[in-house]
Amino acid sequence: MLRILVSGASGLIGKAIVSSLEQQGDAVCRLVRRLPESENEVQWDPIREIPPELVSGYDAVIHLSGERVAGRWTAKKKIKIRDSRVVSTRNLASAVVKCGKPPHIFICASAIGYYGGRGDEILTEESASGTGFLPDVCRQWESAAESAAKAGIRVVNLRFGIVLSPSGGALKQMLLPFRLGLGGRIGSGRQWWSWIHIEDAVRAVLSLVGRGVSTGGDARPPTTKISAISGPVNLTSPNPMRNAEFTRELAAAVKRPALLPVPTLAARLAFGEFADEGLLASARVAPKKLLESGFEFQYPELGMALAQLLT
């Protein structure tokens, strides 16, 4: 049994990770901003200095919290996006370094926004960062965890792609218009969208922690290689798709046509800067480290992923 501390446990990915860990018998403690309601909750303020004793004695710390990125970026929203990631990570890493019994691994969320819009270029963990607000935030976000790495703690930065789940995130927002036959490509539709089924994302995180993963009812231990990975890790399917193909697959999955494209201008009018750096940006990301470690994706193709999620 492992003792694991998790921030962002109430989010889409956090809930799924916590549930999987608890099903395996691990003791999970949640960092919460409100007053604790049970013994497996600890209150924190991510923007303030964190007492080292708060994070001491855990085998792993998984930091997933952060302000939602989607939506129109006002000046105030940008500050929240940056501080909720950079400041909270810096504070948590500092506490981890100073505590009496530090974790063996500090896993911190990041995003493929690190790469920015790169056209058809295939992007791996070795690729340089892009330019723009999101790449800048991601660089600072990942750098904020460096103090833990310098102290000898294994640090992993999870560069999440679009995590597919009908319970939340991008897919949930797209389902209603597509089910009404109102879906379609965004802009030219040529931009690459890098995605991952939520179950594959959870399995990858558990493997990085060193926990076994369930595959077809059989528990498999993580490979030695994946248990030793550090630094950035792309959490994306090995098969990214252009937006036009993605939307056609989604329309087919809900048995509706995809006839109503969202023009580039309309996207920019509706979402401002987020449209260019999120919806219209092209990021053709490859999960090089996961593949080289021997990690097996259960849903490598979008069609099979959507079929499993929507049935």
C-alpha cells in the first residue's frame, strides 16, 4: 500500500486517478481548499507557503490542480491561470524539499500547450517550447518543480493532451452540439489535435507512480522503464488527428452529420486569444517516452476510444 497526496482530486482527471488508486488499496489524501470533511483530506492554500509537515511521509505527491484554461482570457483570467499553476507548484515543491520524509516521486501536471502551434511538426518530449501565453505558462509551470528535482526527488511533468471523457472536459462540451447535428470542424480543420482516452491517461499516471495497471481484467505491473521515467512525459495517444478528421469521427460516433463548421473569425470572436492558442493551434504530439518504456495504449485509435466512451 502506498500513501499518496493528491491536489486537484475533485477534477476530471483527479477523480479518476484517486478512484483507481483507492481500488488498488492505496491510501489517498486529498489537498482541499475548504475545511476538511474527513480524515483523508488536508486543507491548503495553493497560493501561500505550505508547511513542510503537510506533505511529509507520503510515497508520492500528485499535483493536478489549476484554473480552467478554456474560455475567454481576460487579464484577470490569465493571472489566475498562471498563478494557480506556477505559484502552487513552486510552493508545493518547496514544501516537499523541506519536509522530513519527502516522497519518492513528485508528479506535476503540465500540458501540450508547452509546444504552441507548430503545424505538421511531430513533437516529442525533446522538442523545444513554442511562443505565446500557454507555452510561457507551461515553461514556468514545469520550472517551478525543478527545486524538487535538484533535491534528488524524481519529478515527472505530465504534458496532457485533450483528455477524452463524457464526464467533463472538451468532449463533454462538444457532445450536445454534435448530438443535435450542429457540429463541425473548427477553422480550416487542418490543425492537429492530440488526445488521449481518460483510462489510458490514468493507467499511465499509475504506471509512473509504480502501481500495477488493469488490462482486460488482469493486473500487470508497470515496466521497469516507465517506473524510472522523469522529466516531461507526453500524455497523448500515438495517433493524433487533424481537427476535421476528429470532428468527423465524433459525428460518426453519435450518428449525426458534421455539417456546420465554425469559421476562424467566429472562433476568435467567441473565445479571443484562447481560440488561437487552443482551438486553432496545431500540435502533433507523440508520446515518445511512454512508447519507449513499453506502455501499451488500450485505446490508440480515436474511433475505438469514442465507441467505448459513448456506449
